[in-house]
Amino acid sequence: MSENENILLRRFAASGDAEAFAEIVRRHAGLVHGACLRVLADKDRAADAVQETFLQLLRNAETITGAVPMWLHRVATRKAIDVIRRDSSRRQREVM
């Protein structure tokens, strides 16, 4: 039986277990990519948001409570929205 995500996350947070982190990524890369792709409708920009999401997981592994998939989906959606905001701000600056 495989370990659940919270156990894997605690293993990573406690000791920096790269295998535990890689397993979380393997299990949820599709969910995160799908969430980003739905918001952005662009594979390259979605890939950037996916990387930002998993970087956020690295940074916040010790503070995450609750279900890891839900946390990842929420963060992925927000990261994708941030990409849209950054693009919009950049376009506005370019017009000026």
C-alpha cells in the first residue's frame, strides 16, 4: 500500500527526502498541469505555473495542513491567475 500525501509531505519537510517530494510531484503533476492549463489555455505558460506551484510546495512544505491535492489545486489556480495578471500588467506598461 502506498503512503498518503500527508505522510510523504511530512517526510520531505522533516528530512528533505527527495524521493518523497518526487512521489508527490509524480502523483499530482497531472492535476496541477490541468488546473493551470484550464486557466491559461497555453501549454508553455501552464508549464511555468506548474513549476511555480511545486516551488511553492517546496517552500511551504512544513506549514501545509489539510489535503495536499486540494492545496496544490488551489495554489496552481492562483499561480495561473498571477500569470494572467503579470501579462496584463506588462502589456499595459508596453502601451505607455
